[in-house]
Amino acid sequence: MDNLKKYLSTIIICLVLATFFVAVQWGISSGFISGYWVTNLYLVGINIILAASLNLINGFTGEFSLGHAGFMAVGAYSSAVITANLGLPFPLAVIVGMLAAALTGLLVGLPTLRLRGDYLAIATLGFGEIVRVVLMNIDYVGGASGLMGIPALVNWPIIFFSVVLSLLLIRNFICSSHGRACLSVRENDLAAQMMGVNITYYRVLAFVIGAALAGLAGVLYAHYYTILQPREFSFMLTFDVLVMVMVGGLGSLTGSVVGAVIITIASAFLQAIPELRMVIYAVLLILSAIFRPQGLLGEKEVTLNNLQKLGGVFNGTVGSKQAH
Amino acid sequence: MKKWVKVAALLVVVLALGLAAGCGGNAQKSAEGDTIKVGVNFELSGDVATYGTSCKNGILLAFEEINANGGVLGKKIEPLVQDNKSQNREARNIAERFVSEGVVAVLGPAVSGAVQTEEPVLTAAKIPVLAPAATAPEVTYDEKTKKVKDFIFRVCIIDPDQSQVMANYIYDVLGLKNGAIMVDKNNDYSVGLGETFKEYFTKKGGKIVAEEGFVSTDTAFKPQLTSIYSKKPDFIYVPAYYNQVGLIIKQAREMGIDLPIMGADGWDSPKLVELAGADNLNNCYFTNHYSVEDPSDLIQNFIKAYEKKYNTTPDAFAALGYDTAYLLAKAIEQAGSAEPEKIQQALENIEDFEGVTGKLSYDEKHNPIKEVSIIKLENGKQKLIKKMQPKH
């Protein structure tokens, strides 16, 4: 009976996702969804991957990384070199982009993750800037004027499955024993160490997975916008992603999805009022910081279980703290 | 307390949705009516907001004038202004929005990268783009495939035009034959101008006797200047930004180097006089898109109108924006129709369009063939010496 229930929820989720996928695919091919909404849909997808992967590092493992734009740039540029400069197929570009970002994550993570809090934030911030400046000075990838002529290979199925698989990967990681170890590091690293958790290992592990997924977001970005410029990957990009994570809820995967959707759509609708744009954006942030400092979802998740008890109190989910 | 939290969360969501709905509604409304809709996509916030805002101001001033004079083909022009936050991805997002709103042309963005990002969307939709200030050659011409981007038109001159005109002026008019070049090694603009200047100047028969480089953060230039002076050039070409040029000129004059010093549009800033000192700037020349000192009626009227509306002197970006808007109006008139494809045809055939920034026609790569102004500095004041046409 329990088993059936478990499978039932999986089946329901799959059905919902499949319906959504098919509906949007039909909408795009029939022209029912205009190009403007398609662009925003893709951007939401890329932002969900970015926010969820940053949340894995900042929310679930309790680090404070500000280098996400750097990892995204590494993924974007390395994959673009594969397709644009070398003319190799897209799947290889995805693999290379993710591996390059993961490797960079490992190299940056090993020395810096021994640092804590502010120091880690500064070190990763520095890393992000270094990536940008280095890219600006490599003529092979166009230097400051950018890398052009990247083939446009991203479509709705690729975006959709990238998002679903990324979220699935992060969810399964958090629910695994490795993920539990990461959560314990966040809650109290000293206690975790006393229990025999190798804290540096788990920090680096979460960091590398987060970096690889940021790399994936970079690959999608490169092959959708078809031009890369180092100045796009400035600290402001990391900041935008950080805001999505904060608004959605630090330590909530579904929160990251909600945050990415809200911030992306809000930003798109504010294009027409440049004078007030940053003001409204800031007011939104201040309001959410005053009334909902833990983010819209806090550390809670939206699950089928919760939806069944709609109107009731959210209850025990993965990653929630005992006392708040 | 719990209630509060829920109310607040709701409030934030409702606010976001309300904004979404509100703006969406506006966009829909403007789809009707007897106007010609033009997309205005610029950097109005973010790191290059000064360029985008100047361009937008110039454009809106021009459309205001055009509409006050009865519009184009009896219809008023309706500019839809959108802010791309100085981000390429936002620029593309806005381009998609313009397509669904049915604009006849898109003006902007200011910087090359953003124009290149929006290009695929607008080319696919066959909507012409007028880029007022995108100087990168690839914006209109793809080197790899040797194909012109049919729907992109540039309004500003490309950088090599400036170095060509300066090389011609120095060799033909001033009669100087031996030059020295000093460039900012960290800046593609500066390096590019230096390289093309050398090419044009040596092709004419001149000689470059010294080449020196510096980096953007340098403040002492005497070692390079000493080395240049020892080679006995007739002039020094310094295509860099005003903040370094000011110091270079000051230090050169302090060392007793009274050679003519030349440069390009990066010099155009009131700060140059502050940094170098008015006296030191005598015997200095630079190329620019236009000069506020130009006595022609067209230019003086533009400056007066701009100052009246915005309380500030128009810079080159504002002038380029102003020309962009008028160029579009002329193309629509020549096409006799506000259909995007007909406007594109008309733009390709534009000849001798009289703009604030010079007379404009297009070459086969959609680069404008346009006069370049040569400006001489006299006691800190800019004086227009000559307007010269580069050869394509």
C-alpha cells in the first residue's frame, strides 16, 4: 500500500510535467505562445538551474559563494569553443561545458572551502572577477568584444529536460546520505565533524555539483543567445541569482524555482518603466526582507503531500530545521 | 504573527502580478491606433546607461519635432521606449517583445554586443534595425560567412574611418611625414585605431618612426615620451581616452615637446581641458562625429532644441540618436509605406541624408559613408577645421 502510494505520487508528477511539456511544445509550434514569451520561458529555465544550483551551495551546505557568474562563464565559453570554433556536436559541448565548470569548481573549492563565511564570499567573488578579466584578454574567444557566431541549438525540449534533470539531481543528492552530510555541515560543522563527517569533502562535493550545473546554465545561455561577452558575466549576474535564491527561500529547492520565476518575470515587465524599475525591484526586495526574511518558502518545499493538505500547516520535509 | 507573514507574502506576490498585468495591458493597448510604432531599445540603467540615455534623448527629441510637423505619411510616430539594463539578454528579450507588438523598425541599442544579440530575432522577423553607436564591424557584416546582415544599419562611422581621415589630413593638409604612435594596450578601440592609422599613413608614403604603448592605469608617461622624442617625429598620434590623453599632453608639454598631438573621438570631454590645461592643448587635433561649434543651421538648431528640452549640451551619442530618428523618418517617406521590408529597401538606397553628424550614404556593408569632423583645440576651445569624407 505504501509502495503504491509512493509510485502514485511519482506518476502524478510525471503526468503533470508531461502535460506541461506537451502543452508548451504545442503552444510554441502553433504560434499560440509568442516569441516574447518563449524567450522569457527559456530565460526562466536557465535562471531556475542557476538559482537551484546556487541554493545547493548557499542554502543546503551553508556556504556563501559569490562566484556563480564565473562558473557560468566557464561553462558558456568552453561549450561555445566546442561548437563555434571547433564545429563539434552539441552533446559534446554540454559535457565539456559541465566538466570544465566542475573542474574549475574543484580547483577553486579545494583551497577556498577551508575558509568560512565572509572569507569564502570574498574569495569566490574574486574568482568570478578573475574569470571575467581573463576572458576579456583571450583573443581566441574574442576578447572584450565577445565570441560570436555560436550556433543557436537550444529549443524547448532541451531547456525543459535540462531543468527537470538538474532539479532531480539536486533533489536526489539532498535526500541521499551525502546530502544529509551536507545538511549536517550547515547545521553545525563541529558536531558534524565529531560524528565522523569529512566536512571539507562534502563542502567541495556540493560546490562542484553546483558549479557543474551553473556550467550547464552557461551552455544553454551560449547556445540560445549565440553571442558571449565577458561583461555579461559580471558580479551583477551572481547578485541577480542570489536574489532569486533569497526571495524563494534559502534551503528550499521549490523556493528557488518560485524565486527564479518571479524575479525573471518581474524584470521583464519592468522594461517599460526604466525610471522606476530599480526602485520597484528594491521595494520588492525590502518588503520580502522585512516580512519574509527566510524567503517566500523558507526552508519548506512544495510537495504533493503538502498540496493535499492545502490550507493546513506545511509539515516535515527534507531539509527543514527542527526549531526555527 | 503567522497571519502577518502570510499577508506580506501575498502582498509581494500580488504586487508582482499586478505590475505584470498592468504593464502587459499597456503594451496591448498601444497595438491599436493610427500611428507608426517604432521600438526604442536602449541602455537606460546599468553600466553604460550614459550612452543609452543620450541616444534615447536625441531620438525622442527628433520624433517630437517630426510629429509636431505632421508626422510621416500623415501618421504620427509612436516610440515604444524600453530599458535593457545594459544587458545583452534583456536587449534580445525586448526585441522579441517589439516583434509581437508589431513595430516597423527598432532603434538601438547603443553598444555593439547588445545589437548583435538582438539581431537574429529581428532578422528572422524582417524588421530593420538602426544602430546609432555600434562601432564593431561585425555588427553589420559577418567576416566568417562574408554575408551582410541585411536588416542592420549603422548610423555612426566605424573606427577605421577616423584613422583614415586623420592620416589623410596630416599627410595632405599639414604636410607632416614622420609620425609616432602611442596607444593604450588594454583597449581594443585604441589598439585598433593605432593599427589602422599606421596602415593608412604608410600607404600614403608617410613613415612611423616610433610606436609606444601604455596601460589604462598608467599615470606617468615620460619614459615613453622621451623614447618617442629621441626618434624625432613630426607629430604624435594618441588614439586613447581623454583621461590618459590629458595627462600625456600635459607631461609632453612639461618636457618641452611642442609637436602637434592628434587623436580620435575618445578625446571629446570637457575633462580633457581640466587635465591637460588650456595652453598645453594648443596645436592638438582630433577627429569626431560632429562639432558643437559647427555654424550650420541644422546643427545649431539641434543644439538649441536639445538644450531647451534637457538643460544640457548634447554629446555625440545624442546627436547620433537624433540623426537615427530622422534617418528612419526619411526612409519611411522614401518607401512611401511603413512596412518593415519596404523601409529596409529604402534604407539601402538612402543617399546624401543630411544629418547633424554629417552627410550619410550606405556602402555595400551597411556602413555609413560619412564626413568626419576634424577639430583643433585652441586655448581649450574646440574649433572645427575641416570635414573630410573617408574612402570605402
